[in-house]
Amino acid sequence: MRRWLVAASITMVSVLGLTACGGGGGEQTAQSPSADSGGKQQVEVFSWWTGPGEADGLAAMRKIFEDKNPTYTFFDAAVAGGSGDKAKALLQSKLQAGTPPDTFQGHAGAELQGYIKAGNLEDLTSLYDELKLKEVFPAQLVEQISVEGKIYSVPVNIHRSNVLWFNPAVLKEAGVAGAPKTIEEFVAALEKVKAKGKVPLSIGSEWTVTHLLESVLLGSLGTDAYNALFKPGADWNSPQVTTALQNFAKIMEYAGDPQDDWQPAAKQVADGEAAFNIMGDWAYGYFHNPPEGGLGKKSKTDFDWAPAPGTEGTYLWLSDSFTLPKGAKNRDGALAWLKVAASKEGQDAFNPKKGSIPARKDADQSLYTDYLADALKDWSSNKLAGSIQHGVAVNQPWLAAINEQVGLFLGTKDVKALQQGLADAATANAQ
Amino acid sequence: MRRARTWLPGLLLVTPSIILIGVFVYGMLGWNFRLAMTDKHDEVSEGEFVGLQNFIDIWDQARWHLSVRHAIVFTVVFVLGALVLGWLLAFLMEKGIRGEGTFRAIYLFPMAISFVATGIVWRWLMNSGTDERAVGLNRLFDAIGLPQWQWFRDPDWGMAAMALPAIWQMSGYVMALFLAGFRGVPEELREAARVDGCNEWGVYRHVVLPLLRPVTLSALIILGHISLKVFDLIVAVSGKQIITDVPAVFMWVAVFDSHDPAKGATIASYIVLSVAIFVIPYLIWSVRKERRQ
């Protein structure tokens, strides 16, 4: 009889334990974002800005938000990890569970298509009308982030992808007069550097090679043909694309040993081990900022920049933006955040710290110096093309397929297979 | 009533875990297999039943071949390496080394570390920079005049290098298993063999090793299933790069980057099946053995 009792009570305890776990978990999720002690409502802002510079920019924007909206408190739901890999995986589970953050960061453009198709995002066209945003953002930008005439995100900043970073001293030593302007000049310069025994072109992990590919595609094809690649029915099998990919293969012959990520690759240029590196303009902050956050190098002497070969006059852009998920617990709070993110004040507070330029045309020019002044000037005058690796031109499945093909190419060096793979990826994913 | 009294308490005790395992292991497995047999290639679509189509289609993809090959190379090197090294360590310990307890602890410690931490350290150790750019092992090799390697970035043998951290981490555990096995061999048996004129090598060859077979098999199963599922170590060392792609990483990319649940489920099914090839014969074998006893 006693054994009986013991067994029954253990069973009861474990069943109770189970339900308690379930209950506890539920409560926690319900509690975390919205309720707050002082009667204030929380606004859960989901981003991947945790690094030096970007976290400071977010904090600056947060301060403006909290000053303007005393009834809301800012809940920072940032997830660490470059270009949002881990953040996006977590976001995916949150969206599927129907517990979205109040607003989340995403690259403006095609990257958001999946969320839009799944019905996760609210149309923000009315917000654009209310704040007259279509007048302050460049028309081409508005066009490139519109999906069937609707806009689903508010771009906070603009980064440039097609930047050629180089070490002037290494170039001088190799007898290269200046930054190469065309692909042919680039290959010639790489050859000269190679003869001197330095690394001609530094690269990082595989995504940095896709990043390089987009600049080479743009430089070989020209802006219009490049942009046409992402329209429905585009021809990735054309001889022009073949030439571009052959250029890419040629350039890759000069690439050094792959580094762990983009920072060590950029550092090779800064340290004078390598001559060139093609990376987005977030590298500027890394080169320029004082140690801890950066390398503390002097611009124009320790490192210099130019548009990637063949891409002068085109701004291969990408942009971080904020969205309004359907079913956000604090929709009004999220809208208040979006208004700050869209405002001149918000963007001018965020961008100088983040090392990017504002998406708005009416920014305070004096805040942006050195590289950023160049970028701001080009942004207002250049043609625009959307980045592949950073979510503007292609949606997430398409990008995954392109990265896969580039990764396979690194093993096989087979241009034909690469082109076929890219063409298949386009057919499977273009819309 | 009397009968119920004998079996009911036992049943009540295990009921919670039967329910939990039923739902969270077998239920989920079943769900995964069902998903793998649909054409739910994005999160939105309903997914129609397509049978084994996904399981066949995946063999058309160059990346799948690559990741399977990587998994095989990794498994062979890791399992053999850990078995041999673990056995060797146990053998030395068994010979009555001084301070055995200390050594045992030292060799067992790596197992307490997570694969992620191991991976981050070994990413630095196995950095592929050479000569003046060398760090980690290449720096050491350079200093003592050994050839420097590309390590996990080597196109052909990268996955063999990737197995090194795993061997480092798990061979202590294998050592512990073997040591227990060695200790389980009765001294009388060895003495009997020696009396019969067996030399020391012969004692091991004909007496100890055959008695270690069950331990070896357990170690093989444990290492094999870890190896086929390996994910955290690869991601910590190299991220999700094709050059070190394995099925588990491919699965992650399929679900979270390609947004293709059916493909992810297909890869997951293949991983489960490949582990099952290891585990099921072992289960059958051990059930039979128990019956015999």
C-alpha cells in the first residue's frame, strides 16, 4: 500500500510540475514586452545593433524617442551577430509563434518580401503620406523599396556596398598610379601588386565573396543591365553575364587566403599586407575609429577609398529599415518609434555614430565629414542599384541560393556551373 | 486487484515520461517526416503530399553531395581518431601511471566544455594564415620547422582537420569508457593467460581486447551519432560556409535562410535515418543479449 502511495504522489508531482512549467513559460512571454512598473507602455524594438558605433547610434535615437514620448519606454530586444544572421532566425520563430516584436529591423527591399507574402507586415503607405516621406526620400529609393505600390518599411540609413578600399603605400610601392577605374585596370593593378609579393585582394568568409561578386557584376554590366537582372524574366545566361563572371573568376585568382570575416580582411589592407579590399562602407568606421571599436588609422594616408572598379557614378546601396509587424502588442508605440526613425532629427542622431548616411535628402551636411561627406555627395547625384548580399535586390531564399553557388564556385572554380547555378536561382526565386 | 497492485505503480511512475517522450520526441519526429513529404517550400503555402519526392530531388543538388561527403569524412576521422586516442590513453593509464587520478581528470575535462567554446578556440588554433601571418598551430609549426597547413580551409582535407577539435574533446571520454572496460577484465583471466605462456601483447590481443568489444561498440555508437548530427562545432569554427558544409548546417540554412521548411525537414529526416543506422542494430543487439542472460 505504501509503495502505491509513493508512486501516486510522485506521478502527481511530476504532472503538476509539467503544468507549472507550461504556465510559467506562458506568463513570461506575456509579461516581458508590454507591462511596466510606472504605468508606462513598453515598445519592443528588435534589431541586431550591438556592436560599437551601431549600438551608440541606436542609443542616440532611443533618447530622442523617449524624450518625445514620455508615456512609452524603449525595450531594446537587440540580438548580437553581424548582418543579423542569428537575429533573423529568432525573429522567424517569434513571427511564427504569433508574438512579433513591436517593430523589427530588416534590410529595406526584397529581403522583406517573405514577411510581406506571409502577411506579417502592415502597409506603411499611410504613414508615408502623413509624414510626406515620399518627398524627403529619393524617388529611386522609394521606387526600389515599393512592393506593388505599397511600402512596408522606414529606411533609417543608407550604406554603400561598392567601395574599393586600398592602401596607398602598397599601391605606390607596386607602381599603381591610383585607384583603378575599370575592371581591366583593376586586374592590371592586382597583377602588379602580386609581383611585389603582397596580397593583391583580401577576402573574408564566403559572404564577403558574394559581396565582391555584386560589385564586379555592377562594374562589368553597367547599372541598367545590373538592375534588369532582378526583374521578372531576366536573362542570367546572357554572354554579358558570362563575361562578368569570367571577370569575377579572374579577380578571384588574385584573392589572398580567406580570413575569418570582413574585419580581418580589411585589417590586411590597413596593415599594408594587402593592397585592395572591396567591402561596404561600414569598413570606414572600422579603419578610422580609435582602437577598441576600430583600428585608429588615418584616412587618405593609411587607407583610402574609391568606387569599386567600373561602378563610378552608381551607388550600390543597402539600407536598414524598421517595420510594423501585424499583431504588434503596442502598435501606437511602434508607430511613434517609426516616426522618430523617419525624422531628420532621428536620422541625424543615428547615422554619424553608425557611420552611414541618412536616407533623407535634407540631412544636416555639416554632421558628415571625411568619407561620409563623399558618400552624401554621391548619394544625391548617383544612379542607384540595389545590393544582393544585403537584401535589396533579392529575397532571402534567392540570396541563400546565390551564396550557395558562390560557395560551390570557390571549391570548383567552374564559371559555367556558377552561371547555370545563378540562372537557376533566378528562375526559381524571381518574382 | 492484487495484479493491478503489482504493475500499476510502475506504470504510473513512467507515465509522465512516456507522455513527454511520445509528444516531444516521437510526435515531433512524425511531424517532421510528414512535413518532409509535402511541397511546403515556403512558410505560407499549405503543403500538398508529394511522397518521397523531396528525398529524391535533394540528390540533384551539388551542395547535398558535398555536405554528405563532408559528414562521412568527418565521421570516419573523428570516430577512428577518438577511439584510437582514447584507447591509447586508457592503455597507458592502466599500466599504473603515477598520479593517474590527475591525468584522468585532465583528459576528461575537455568533455565538460561545450562544442561552441571548443570551436572558438580551435578556430584560432587552426587559422589558415601562413608564414608572417601565421597564428595558432601554424605559428607553432613554423617555429619548429614543420609544414604549415590550410586546416579546415583545405578543399580536400578540410573536414579531416575539422575533426581534430572533436577528437580533442571526446577522446578523454572514450578513455574513461575503455578504462572502465580494462578494469572490468578480471585479473585471474590475465594471470591464467600468462600461466599458459602468453606474452603481454598476447594477453591484450586474446584476452582483454575481446572482452572490450561491448565497450568499443558503445563508444562507436556514441561517437557516431554525435558526429552525424554535428552542428555547433562547425558553426563555431567556420560559420555556415560551403567549404565546411554538413547536413545539419545545410538544414539550418534551408529553414532560416532559404525559408524552405520541406527541404529542411527532408535533411533532418536523412540525419535521423543515418543515426538510426548506427543505433537500431545496437538496440537489437543489446535487447537480444539481455534476453540471453
